[in-house]
Amino acid sequence: MATNTSQEFDSVIAVCKSLFLKKTNDYGTAWRILRPASITDQIFIKAQRIRTLEEKKVSKVGEDVVSEYIGIINYCAIAMMQLELGEDDPYELGVERVEKLFDEKVNGTKDLMFAKNHDYGEAWRDMRISSLTDLILMKILRVKQIEDNLGQTLASEGVNANYQDMLNYAVFALIKLGVK
């Protein structure tokens, strides 16, 4: 079966970006107030909810795992934007600037995905979605530890690379779930 990972990636991101920009129009960039640890915790909440839904098979809130994976992608993009933006940057950013930043972060993440896909042979296609969820949770715990260590690492990649991996894992899950 032929796959077009680039097209599938772009299709999933288009869904996420559309929602992100609509929320930016509705709420502005209120997310700019969030500290890095708070963004990490938001991603954790979403990933933990996915895991709970995978295990219990019942949602009492009504939102499904698709919306949670979309949230993970958008919060990862927010995290990467926040890492780049400084305290001197305004809290309120125009939609055009937000869209440009979103595209930059996602395109850099897509490039990383292709490099890893080359080396791993698209192994994610044979993985269970629940394993992708677990990998996201593991990456969150790594980021929390790096944050608790004030960003210092001895032999590990930094938080940005972990956000990129989480974003890619969430895209893979959405591709596997048939989001287009």
C-alpha cells in the first residue's frame, strides 16, 4: 500500500491550524500568559485523558480522543512559539504573526519527522495508537524533568525537540484515526 506521509501530515495539520486560528480570532493570544511548565501540564492533561479513554472506553465529557490529539498538536506549537518569544514580545499578537509562527514551528517539526521516518522506516504505521499515547506521556515526563532542572541537561535533547516529537506522535495518531 502506497502512503503519502507528507500529504497526510499536511491534511492533519490543516485541521489543527484551522481550529487554532479560529480560537486565536475568538480569544486572541491569551496563551501568551502561560509559563512553559503550564503548557507542559496542559499537554499532560490531554494525553492522560486520551490514555484514560483508551483504557475505560467511555467518555463522560463528550469530547473524543481526536479533539485531544488536536489539542496536543496545538499546545506543542504554542510551547515552541513561547520558547521563541521573549518577555519583551507583546502578549497580544496579530493573527497573521501567529499563523506565521505556527507554520514555522510545524514546518520545522515536519522536517524532523521526515529525517526520523527515513531512519526508522515509518515504523509508526505499525504501532498501536495507545503506544503513541504512551510515548507522548513519556516525552511529557521528560520535559517536566528538564523544566525542574531549569533547562539543564547532561546528555539529552532539550524541550523543543521533545515538543516536536510529541507533535509528530499526535499527527501519527490522527493519521491512523483517519483524520483528514
